[in-house]
Amino acid sequence: MQTNVTKIGTSVTLTKVLLVKQISQLNGKEFSIQLQRANLYFQASENFKLQSTKDELQKLNVNFKDKYEYFSQMFGTEKSQTAKLIRVGSLDGQIISDYIANNKNHSLTELDNLRKVDKDMNTTAEKLTEKSDTEKPSKFTTAKKGIDIKINSGVTTEDIKEAIKYLKGLDIK
């Protein structure tokens, strides 16, 4: 009986679409190789979702619970590692370039953490801009230069405007 890995290897279409050869050839600890692998994981995970890929897998009688099981069986990566590779592979090129330029030691974990921080900041900013004057914003925390501001639910946009007006009126030297 053929394994899923062997069956996929016999399919030119799946091998090409799921980038099997390219991913298999990338082994190494260097950051540039890990980035390439992350990009290929992201592309392969996107292709894994395609109906044509699902049809080809079904034609070969190959079943995976999800993409994580696919990557585990094909390349031996654990779910958490696969998820990190896919997340990093999905990052905008500018974010990666900025990270490389501004950091001496490079790691996928640090880059992934940077992605989380960036995502959290964008989500918070979106939530604040989506609120109307009568809606109550969720908790928002920011810390800059030792200042910690917290706005808890129940505070309206008008309350925030009043607080800003008060702070602008302070005579601070």
C-alpha cells in the first residue's frame, strides 16, 4: 500500500502546485533559507486550499485532516512550526526588509512576534476609527515615554475628546 507521501510524489500536478521539490531542497538554519522556506510554505498552503488541488488529492485517494497534517507527513514539521512558517511567509516584503535592516540577529520567531505586534496595533487602530461618537470603545492601552493611558469600555468618544482637551490645557514645562 502506498503512503500519502508516495502518492503525492507520483502526481506531477500536486508536486508542482504544492512546491514539494522546492521545499524539500531547502534545509538549513540560515535566516535567508528559513525565509525562503516560509514563503514556499505560505504559497503551498494557499495552493492546498484550491479546489483543483483537492480534486487531485481525491483522485489519488489521498486524505489529510488539514494542511498541518499535510506538512507534517510531507516535511516532518510540527503544527506550530508550520503555522509560524505560513504566517511569516504571508508577511509583506517591506516588513521583512525593515526587520532585516533594523535587527542584527535575525530569527523567524522574532519576525513572527513583530508581525503579532504590528497586527495588534493595526487592529486597535481600526477599532478606534470604526467607533462613532455614541459607541463605546473597547479597552485600549498605549505606553510611550513612560505614559500609560487606558480607556476602558463605557468611555465614549466624547469622554475621550474632553480628556484630550483637558490635557492640552495643562501647562507642562
